[in-house]
Amino acid sequence: MGMTWEQAIGAVTSAGQPFEFVKATVNGVEMDVFKNAPPHLGFVFAAARQHGDKTFLVYEGERWSFNDAVDRLDALASLLVNTYGVKKGDRVAIAMRNYPEWVVSFGAILSIGAVSVSMNSWWTADEMDYALEDSGSTVMICDEQRYASGAAAAARLGVKCLVVRSSGALPDGVDAWESVLPMGAKHPGAQIAPDDDATILYTSGTTGRPKGAVSTHRAIVNALMAFAMRNPIDALRQGKNPAGDPDDLPPSFILIVPLFHVTGCIPVMMSCWVAGLKLVIMYKWDAEKALEIIEREQITNFVGVPTQSWDLVNHPRFAEFDTSSLRAVGGGGAPAPAPLVAKVAESVKKGQPQLGYGMTETNAYGPGNRGADYTARPTSTGRATPPMKVEIRDENLRALPVGERGEIWFFGPMLIRGYWNKPEATAETIVDGWLRSGDVGRLDADGFVYVEDRVKDMILRGGENVYCAEVESAIYEHPAVHEAAVFGVPHDRLGEDVAVAILPNDGVSFSAADLWKHLDGKIANFKVPNHVVIMNEPLPRNAAGKFLKRELRELVEKGSLAAVSR
């Protein structure tokens, strides 16, 4: 018989267990941290060599073993320190699509005590210029496309460029990875403390310039430990061996989200470094190609945004592929509609749907919902495990009782230490060790978190609050809807009115009248969108997979998107 949630947590965190806690002071605040966590991430990368010739990275026909990756990591670390003069605390930018060299570069930078700056590969030249200057990066490791976008900024700022997979001659002073990497060189070593800076990941930037979220080695290590703790907790609840079944397939991941985004970087890529897992990198998202990879490589973990899970299980050729290796399908970035949860549970016979609610500011860790919990509560993002704590607070920062709506706050050692060179933004977001999420939500009596909207994304219509996630959930129940984003548009009398952009499923006819008929009686009339845009292409998203609602709003205001109004 399985344990309760509380019993399972107690069993894996008790004295002498791998996930035991001790007290530590982090940024002046005392909290629980994992006793057995390595002091810094350099230990993780050094330990990866023990996996030897096991396959680590698979990319478009290339197969890199752990030895291959660590050999290149050591060589790059030597190049950065001994040739480029990178010192502890210096920032080194990574600007490339998901290549194996991204993975190696991240490890090399962190292992010498430098700070990895993740550059969004969708950025324009102006945005790259901003981030290079804001971070003060001294070196940029990039592919050809990102070099073309960032070359002018790098030259202006004196940033050294190292280009991977170059296909032709490069300008004087710009190095090609293949030509200058000193293979066989020893790692130069570094003295790294737990609270030294490790990464700068720029937040989504849906409004204004993005902020550089700074994480320490301690924060990332504790996030990784917290992710790892979930499997033995689930096993104990199911009455299984927490160490796993030796007959199970070895875990493996398919990388379908950007490495510059926290989901791809920490729970996916870094989990593979830590546990010696295979990581199969897709060139770009394509559901049929993903199905081919899952079958060929026997992938067990599929982590992406809900749209990718939807594309996968609804692909017309899904049944033709062997997906029996899959054990977990889901991810984060946006709430998943309840029909998708049921569809995944039905389609992936040996696996389970899952959802994680994390942020750049929490190193992607947060409440998680999986398996039976998820199918029973498909609109919840699940529960958080210690050492993370979650509270719902009102506008006066007071904790609210169960069931009441307010802002979601997080506490724990996996939080960022702040925003790069932005003390005011840091002070506004992190208060006494607690991080305000900017999300509206509630807790139920069992500790399950329900995210209902962004604080600033809520529509205030004639004095009534309209929570976009609630409206979107109702819209997604219509079988013709593939994507839906609800947002506010200006209204002379009401202040704001409710609008929605919808992408129907391929080959399906869907109209505003169909939507209004579907929603009649399903949600309160004031929540029903009065302005409906039917799209013929995917809705715009940022790199984190979130809809760009401000952009949709502006397009409707300008008349660039035609809305049908009632």
C-alpha cells in the first residue's frame, strides 16, 4: 500500500536520506537547503566523466558520448581562461540555436566560475546589443546566424566572438570553434562558492526591455535536487521502490524547447548532466519528426509547452509510431487545457501527463502535477515539495486563507538572488526571501495550486474581474479550437472589454457565432469575449511559449487583425 503525500515527503527527507535538509542562510534569510547538494555545479560537470562512453547528446545524426562532451568542456574552459582571459565572475554569452556546443559551452563557463548569459536566439540585433551591454559580457559563443545579428554590437563593446559550425571564412579577430578549441587541454580549475553567480537568464520581456535574472550555484543545485526528489515521492505513494525498477527503460529526454529558456536549461539539459541521461536535440519543432525520434531513441520524457503536447497526441499519424517508451508528457510555460490532459492520459498508454509551474526566477522549479493527481485535478498546477513554500497573499502582502484568490508567492533556496543591475526591480519582486510571482491564484485544502491569471493580465471590465485563464479553459473545451488567447481591449464605457484570438484545428470551420453558442451558459456573460478574431496562422508567442497578448491587443486596436464583434 502506498504512502500519503506527507508520509512520502517525510521518508525521503528524513535524517540520513539523500534529500535530507539542513538550515542555511541565503541572502540574509534562514531556510532549508539540501544537505547532500554539491557545493557548486563544477562538481556536476566533473562527475559527468564517470558516464564515459554512454550516449549523451544526439543531434541530426551526430552522437556525442559523455567523454566527448567533457573533453570539449575541458578544452573550452582552457581556451576561455588561458587565451581569452576570462576570470571568475566574468560574463560569457551563449547565442546559438540548440546545438551540442550550447550544452558544452554552458558547462565550461560555469565550471571556471564565470557567469553564463543566455541570449535569446530569436532576438533582433538591437535586442542582442542591449543584452550584451547590460550583462557586460566579455565573450560571445555563437552560431553564424547569431554572429551576423550580434557582430556590430560585439565590435562596439569589445566582445570577443567564438563561432560554432562556421561554414566559411570569418573576419580577422573572430575565431572558429573547430579551429581554436585546444583539444586535450586540461581544465584550469576554479574556486567557486555556493552563492557565487552562475547564470543570467533574461525574462520573457513581454513589456519593455527584459530583465536579467541572476541565479547562484546554490539556487540551481537546489532546484535540481528538488526536481530529482519528485520521482521517489511518487514511487512511495504508489507503493513502489523509490530507487526505481531495474527493468525500466533508462530515462532520456527529447529537447524541444530553447536552451536559453529556463525549462530547457535546468530541468531538461542539466538533469541529463546530473544523472547521465541521453538528450536528443531537435533542429526545430515538428510533431512528426518528434514521433520518429521518440520511436527510434526510445525517449521517456517529453517536456515542452502545452501546444507541443497537443500537436504530438493529435498528429494524424500518432498511432503509426511506437510511443510505448514515453513515461511523462507535459511541461510548462502555460496552463494546459483540461481536454489535453485527458487526451495525453488516453494516448500515452504507459506514461502520464504532467505539468510544472515554474518561472525563470525559480529556476523552473515550482508546484507540479502528475499522473493520477493531474487527471483528478486537471486545472491545477499541483503541489510544491519542500524546501519550496507557497503562499497566496493580498495587496497588503498578508497571507490569505485556503480558497481565496491573491498573488502567488514562493520561498526557497532555488530562487534567483535578484535582477542584474536592477536593485529596484529586485526589491519589488523579492521581499524577505519571498518572491512574488505576478500570478493570481489560490490554494485548496490539500495544497494544490490553481493559477488563474497574471496580475497585470487580468481584465477589469466594468468593475468586474475577468480571469483570462478561466475563459480560455472554457473555450478549449470546444473540439474545433487549437489555440486561444484571451486579452483585454479598450472600451469607452467599460474601461476594458474581453477579446479572444482563436486558431481553429486544421480543416475545421469555426466562427465567432460558433464560439458564442459554445460559451452560452458555460461562463458568466460578462466573461464571454465580445470581440473574436479567427486566425489562419499560429498565435504569436515569446520564447517561453507564452502568448504575446499585448501584441494581439495592439493589432486589434490598429485594425490589422479583424475582429467580429457582437
